[in-house]
Amino acid sequence: MEERYDPISIEARWQAFWEDKGVFRVNEDISKEKYYLLEMFPYPSGKIHMGHVRNYTIGDVIARYKMMRGFNVLHPMGWDAFGMPAENAAIANNTHPAGWTYDNIDTMRIQLKQIGFSYDWDRELATCHPEYYRWEQWLFIKMFEKKMVYRKEAYVNWCGTCQTVLANEQVEAGLCWRCGKEVVQKKLWQWFFKITDYADDLLDYCDQLPGWPEKVTTMQKNWIGKSFGAEIRFPIENSDEVITVFTTRQDTVFGATFMCLAPEHPLVPELSKGGEHEKEVLGFIDKMSKQDRSAKGVESYEKEGVFTGAFCINPMTGNRIPVYTANFALMEYGTGAVMCVPAHDQRDFEFAKKYGLDIVVVIQPKGKTLDSSVMTEAYIEDGVQVNSGEFDGLLNRKAMDKIADYLEAHDLGRKTVNFRLRDWGISRQRYWGAPIPMIHCEKCGVVPVPEDQLPVVLPEDADLLEGGGSPLSSLDYFKKTACPACGNTDAERDTDTMDTFVESSWYFLRYCSPKYDKGMFDREAVKYWMSVDQYIGGVEHAILHLLYSRYFTRVLKDLGFVDFKEPFTRLLTQGMVCKETVSCPEHGFLFPEETVYKETDPQCTKCGKPADFGRVEKMSKSKKNVIDPNILLKKYGADTTRLFCLFAAPPEKDLEWSEQGVEGGARFLNRVWRLAVDWIPVIKEVDGFNGKPSELSGKLLELYQKVHQTTKKVTNDIDERFHFNTAISAVMELVNVMYALFPENSGKDKSNSLKDLKPEETGVMKSALETVILLLSPVVPHFSEELWQALGGTPSILSVSWPKYNEDALVSDEMLIVIQVNGKLRGKFTISADADDDALKEAALSHDQAKKFIDGKEIRKVIVVKKKLVNIVV
RNA sequence: GCGAGAGUGGCGGAACUGGUAGACGCACUGGACUUAGGAUCCAGCUCUGGUGACAGAGUGGGAGUUCGAGUCUCCCCUCUCGCACCA
């Protein structure tokens, strides 16, 4: 073993060793308990960033720990390889998305291997492989057959210049992010998954996921957004049509004095047709269709609307009320129609004030009387019904039920629930995705591609369009096909691709049998490995990805392919990796390599001017506050990088980058290394201490106890709490005790210091050093393998079982007792561990330090806490 | 606005079921070893007063429960995150 710790050579050697021996390769083995550990797979964006390093390091520690605990650990890795960045990069560089993606995968795979992660690379998958998306297409068809997927016309953000659909995030202030031209709402035929059929089940099970952070389950609950209420039908005057509204406040129906429809509501043009308001209404619809969706979502957005010219009848009062179309009515929520009760809804109130509409109070607060003519805001609290016919005098909460019953009994409406969750639109007018396996035939309609013709392979020789639209619709050899049902040769393939969230909704199942070619997965393998015991990833996926995965698992269960509903038993959402930004007055944000430091003040290397520290923010290219993991690997090695990521913060919290922190980690590893270098020659050939603690005394006994305490703490911290930071600090403490035990071994000259040691001294030291190495091994695996071997162990250290602690070693024959007087710390003493409460009391009362505070005062009470403290109340 | 979480030294962060607040690390200070050290080892390091032993204050602010509160309860302030014209 080298005198000096040289991570670079060690790490490459052990990585090669693990790979040669296939240490991380696993198979289903019913004789062992399985553990499926999964980290969210990366998008192959180019190279690994610190967020990946942190995420995968956390996972790796758990995986390696579980391996040492004897579990059969499935720990796979793959690539979420479809998506827009590949297309954009391909357009920018005039290359192909596939080439770009595969190059990135190659680069990133090498990086992951350099960090020493324990993946079973034989199970690697990439979602852009036809052998992967083949089964996704197959499932799509199965879902189509069971009517779990359907097609409808829906609005999308459309950029006419780029000829493409934009995601909401790509619309900036109503303009296209790429070309800066106006974005419109366009109706397109699109495929939808009926996730709303599962809304209730997905919601109910949120409370049955004890291993998930509550934050995530509440976010999902809010996203699903179940609200109880009623549907009420308002007949339109002089028409057979009826407007159905959804409300959660049917108790206020007597106060509904007007109606608002969403601009997209199909009745709006119809109601205004031919009337004097038609022109104005159509103008309003047009204006709204051009408006950016995100701007609509701002609360301060001015409420506006226009009268359609039509009236409908409030079914409870019989009054005719005007029908408006208004910008605050959302087509996506409820029925797209709102019964407006200005007295009891703030939004309706503002609208009524603006357009001079009636305000009728139907709920009175207790002990007060509201007067609609002087109200300045809506009264939204509970109260007593008034102006509500036979329901007057009831508490409004009671009236809710009664009115709902009345509506049902008189066929005017019904009790219902409404969800915020909408069906999942998966059609993308994009190239780099999995083709939707459907064929459109003039005669037969929409026909699925026959199973034996799957996969529908995405043509890889397509030229991308300059504007970014999909080239598939102009690729005749792809598009033109024969109808599988009638043979009509003029049929056309669907040229849309699937949302990339579809691929990531089932990849965890594919890992169980990634090469299986008779189905999505081998059911036996899935039975063995699933569910995922621990899933780890960023909180940014708390809603969509996790909800979609839960949905897919339910679909597969209902189709009979799996026998469970929930894919992920435990979930850990790790925090972000952050760093302060640095900006130059002239050049804006600066990359770390564009900054030099004079003392501690940053300076711009381009102009030499002083720069400023900005806020601590998530590492991002746009803020330029990024640290390239490659640089860390070269400078410090993988183990130090891993150690820092774990030590600087608990996993669920944000981690602030600190160069000094990394150096602290390196220093610690060097410290352990030197300890090993000094001691291995004297302890390599001896056995670890196997005797009883009673054979030891003094400092040596303390070290022995510390070894076992540390083992217990580290085991708990990793296994139950994932608090790697405190686990590491516990090992640091142990190392400090080892250094302190033989102080003559400190400093430079230690030539003679380790001779003439007693057998129990070398034995305890050997056990202690072994323990340090084993406890650290999940965190710094290369380092630990190296030292383990140097200590005479056989690699890999992963096949060594996790150290056990001896409960007997944890109990000392003395205990430290704290004395409090009136709750304040006044002294401490040690006493034999078998002393009883009375002995403690006596010892405390006669303690010199305590006496000062007791003397001359009356003792009212003495509280003794077993083995801990004595509190004297005077 | 609604929902969730968090406020502890100069900094990152410890403190499991209420029981020694500040573990561990960083930074800083002093010492040792040194030709030298940004290497290493040892020591100090919440604030205030005192040379000192020691005393007092102290976990965002205010009340409360308790022998005892960072931890439990109530009110308030600040920050972060998520959802947001959801009828």
C-alpha cells in the first residue's frame, strides 16, 4: 500500500475489478431477500452534473449497505432518451437526435462508472431503443382495446411560424420562445389516457404510502383535487338547451344572479348567434384564444367578459339571469360554466360590480345582517340561509345536503364530485419520440397496428425541419401504409409521437427483465423484484412522473399483468445542489473558471473588474454557478466527491457547494489513510479483539465501547433515517478517539511508538480500524476496498458482512449523572451503573457544586430520572 | 389566497421518545514539528462580565404546559417550496 493516498490510481483499479468480477450483476434468487433500489434515470443531456452525482451517491450508499446486509440488490441504470433537447441540439448542430443522444449516453456512462456506482450494467436500457418502445406501443394498443385511451379534439399552444405545438413552459408572454412570434390556441385531434378513471384510487392510496414524504403525497392530492358538490342544470330561455354548472356551494344557488361560460364553451357562439352581441362575443373569443395560458392563471388578471344576449333560468328561484362569457371561467375545470353568486364569491363579486349585476345575499353571518348595497367584498364564510325559500333559517352547511337532495328529487341536478386532474394528453407533434402505433383509414377509422408488426420504428434517417416541426408527416414511406383491417393502401399512420413521460412511467418494470422479448417484462422476474423498495430522485418529479407511474401500474394491474398497484414502496426526494452566483457588472453571470479571487473578493477574468456575489441558487447553466463533476473527479477523486455530497447536508435538504467542504472531506480520508499506514504493519497479522469488555480497562475500554456505539449509530443512521451526514460524523469521532489513544503516535516522529504493544491493544485497534473501513465502505468504496485489502482482507469488501455491535459493549459500569437545581445545570458526577434512585439523590445532594445552590434553601422536591439526571427543586 | 416545510454560533449542520444546546466539519486563533509550510499533530472557539475559577443570557418574537422546552400547545414575524381566477 502506498504511503500517500492517491485516489486516481486506486479508483480506476477497483472499478476494473468490480467490472471484471461482475460484482453488481444480479439474478432472481429465491434463497435471498431481494431489495430493489432505484434512482430516477437521467436524461442524456450531455454530461453528468452535480445533481446526478448527489442523487446517485445517495442511492449507491443504500445499495452497497444493503448488499453487505446480505440482500440480493437490484440496482439498475438507464436513459430517459427521448425528448426535445435532442431535437433542438440536432437542429442547432445540423446532426441527428439519435447520434447526439447515443454520444451523450456513452459519455455519461463512462462518467457514472468513474464515480464507482454499483450498477448492474447488464440491465442498462435506453427508452429510444425500438426494443424498449415496442412494448410501450404494444401496451398502448391493449389500452386502446380496453378503451383506456381515446382521441379527442383539444386545445394546444400552437406556433404557426414553427408549425409546432409548444409546451406551456415554452410560451413566454404569449410569444414563441424560439421565433418570438405570436402563439395561438389551436384545436388538434390528440390521444388521451383516461387517467381520470383512476383519480379516486390514486387519491385514496396517497394515505397508504407511509414510505413517501408527506409533502409529495399532499402535492399529489392537491393535484388530483377532489371536490364535493353538485351539478345544477339551468335551462336557457327560449331554447331546448341547458347549461350545466358544477358548484361546491349549492347552498348559495338562490343567490346566483348571472352565469359565466368559458370563452371556449361550445354554447357561447350559439347563444349569441344572430343577436346584437354576436360581433362583440366573437371578438372576445378570438382575443382569448390568442392569450397566453400562463397569463390567464394570474389572480390579479383583470376580470372581464361580455354579455351573450341570452338568459337562463335559475331553477330554484325561477328568475331569468343573464349569460356572460368571461375570462375567469375555465373550460378545463368542471363543466366550463359557472353559476355566479356575487354575494358569496369574491371573483363573482368583482365581476358583478364591474358590470352592474344584481347582488343577492343568501347567507347571513350569525349576529350580523349583510346589506348587498354596501358590501365591499363577498361574504364567503358560513352562516344561516336567507332568501332561500323553504331552506331559510338552516345553517348553510346543513342546507348544502338538503338542497342537493332537493335538486336530485326534482331532476334539476345531482350530487357529484369533481376532479382537478384531467386526462393525460400524450400526442406530441414532435419527431424524437415513440411513434403512436395507430393507422387512420378512410373506411375503417382508427385501426391499431397489428401486434406482429410492432415496433413501429421511428425512421432514423429523417431530416429535421428548420423550424422544429415533426418531419414524420412529410415522410411518405413512413406515413403511407395499408389498412390492417381492409387492406386499403391509402391509409396513413399517426405521425405524432408519445409524450416522453410515457416511457418513464414503466421503465422500472423493464429493468426486471430488460432483454425479455416476449412481452413488456417477464412476469416471474417482476414478481420477484417489484415493488421498488426505495426510489430516489428530485422533488421536481413529485407530481407528474410519480403520478403517471402509479397510474400505469394500476392500468397494468387491471389488464392482469401485475398484481400490485403501487410501484414505489419508499420514496426519498433529495434536495438541490446550490451555489452562490457571481456576476460582473459588465459581463453578467460568471462561470467559476471566469472568476479569480483577490483575498475573498471575486474578480472577473475578462475585464479585471470586481465582481459581486449573488444569491445562493440551484446550479444551472443560465446562472453559470455550476461545478463540473469531472473537475472534482480529477482533482479529488470519486470518493472525496461522494463523501462531500453526503456529509454537507442531509439528503432531503438543499446542499450548498463549498470548496472548503470538499477539502475537509479529502483531509478526513487522508487522516484515515495515515492511521492505516501507521497501524497496518503492527496489526495486519493479529486477530481482532474477541474477548469480553471486562478484560479491558481505561482508554482501551473506551475505544472498544466507541467502536460499538459508532457501529450502532451508523447502522441506524443509514438504515432508518438516511442521515448519512451524521453517520459520517460518527465515524470521524471514532477516528479521533483512535488518534487520541496513542498520542505518542501523533506528529512526525513515531519511529518507536508502536512497539511493545499488548495483545489486547493491537486486537482492539485492529477491530477499530476494520470497523472504520467497513462503516465507510458504502460511502467511499474504492478507498475502503484498498484499505481492506491492505489489512489482509479478501476483496470485494461487499462480500464482507456489515459489522455487528455488541449490546454488552454499550453498557458501561459507570454512568454520568447530571445535577440540575431548578432545571439549571449545576454539576455532574459519575456513579456505579447499578446505583439506585436513592443513591443518585443522595450523591446529588451532597455534591459540592450543587450544595452552593441548595444551601440555605428549602428543598421542595427532588426528581430523579433513571441513569440520567437529578433535578433538585428549591 | 390555499397547502406543506423551515428559522439553532462567523458558516454547513448535530441534539432518537421533553432531560448536559452547539456533536462532526469548515473558517478563525494560539502552540508543536519544521529551512519552509497553504502539509501534519495538539489546543481554543455562542454571547456578555471577570486575569481567573465562575456568573448571567441564549435555539425568529411573545405567551403557556412542565421539576425541566430547540423539542409540546396557542398567537405573531420571516423565509423556502408546491398549487393557484378550481366555481
